[in-house]
Amino acid sequence: MSALSPEAPQPQDPVAVGEQAVVGTHADAAVADMRAVARWTIMATAAVGGLLLGGFPLAAIGKIHGRGDVALAAGGLGLALVGVFWAIWWTGEVLTPRFTTLRSLDDPSLADLRAEIEVAPELFFGPFGTTVDELVRSCRLHATVAVNLTARLARERDEDRHAELNRALTAARVNLAHSTARRRALLELVHAWQVRGALRRARVQTMLGSLLVVVGAVLFLLATDGG
């Protein structure tokens, strides 16, 4: 049986995807869960804002006397509302769509994910390299092999040669599918890490907003009590 001509890169034996496809599926589920938490936080914060704007001031307005108390009550209510809006703003960042590419892995906020990849690159790249660039080159290589072999197969008339090319094309397509699955799973993981970072920042900012709400409520209550 003759060897393949140098018209296209030599196809490798097909390899298995491993567990990375499962990781990608779980990453998508994690993003959905984190965004559900963000939506719940926004609804709870909005409920607090509705209370501040609604019944709470109306129930206590009769206990406010004098310009000083009015100013204190208005300042407290305004501070509380700023806290509510602050928390909603930052939590809403979790729900904002993101433009994510594999280059996003270089962001400083993803340093912990890069560290995990460097410890065990085979878990993320499988047999397709140890870096993002090598994975991308592998996807391009197998795509080129598949395209070239498809063209050669269409021109081949010898049965033995046709069978050889067909086996090589099958291997190239399997490798392309598996390397692409690795790349897609890594991209989904990068996206999940971005949402995770946004949720962590939102939690800190929500705590700050909650503190402003508490301080504002205290000031409002002090105004209704005459200081």
C-alpha cells in the first residue's frame, strides 16, 4: 500500500476527547446557576428599594418635625436608595453578555484558572498540546488535513488508494471533532470563570450597598424620633 503524498499533513490516529466535553457542559450549567443567583439578588434588593420608597416613609412622615429632621430624613432615605441602586448595578454586571475568546484567558482576573491549567494541562488540552496556541494550531491542522483529503478522495479512482484515503479522512475528521470539542470546552470554562469573577465582585459591592442602606435607615429613624 502506497504512502500518502505530501500534499497534506499526515493524519494522526483518532484520539478520544476524554472528560473535557463533560467539563464544558458543567461550565454552562454553572453560568446558569450563577446568573440565577444574580437575578434573585436583584429581586431582593429591588424589594428593599420598594419598601423604602413605599410604605416606610409614609408611615413615619408624621413623626418628622423641623427642617433639621426633614433634612436628616431626606439624607437617610437618599443614602439608602443609593445603596439599593449600587447593589443592583453591580449585580447586573453578572447578567451582562460577555465577548469571550481564548485570548480572554490572559486577563489578570483569570490568573487562578491559568494556574490550574499550568498544573495539569493534559486535563484541558488532552493530546492536542499544552497551551492555547498549540490547541488552536491543532484544530487548524486537522481541518486542513480533512479538507485536503476530501479533495484528493474525490479525484482518486484506484480502489486500494481510495480505501486508504477514506481511512485517513475518517481519522482526520475524528481528530478535528475532538480538538474542536476541547477548544469549545475551554472557551466555555473561560466564560464561566469570567461570570464567577463578576459574581464575586458583585457580592462585595452588594455588601457595601447593604451597609449604605442600613446607615440610611438609621438616619431616617433618628429623624422620626426627633434625634
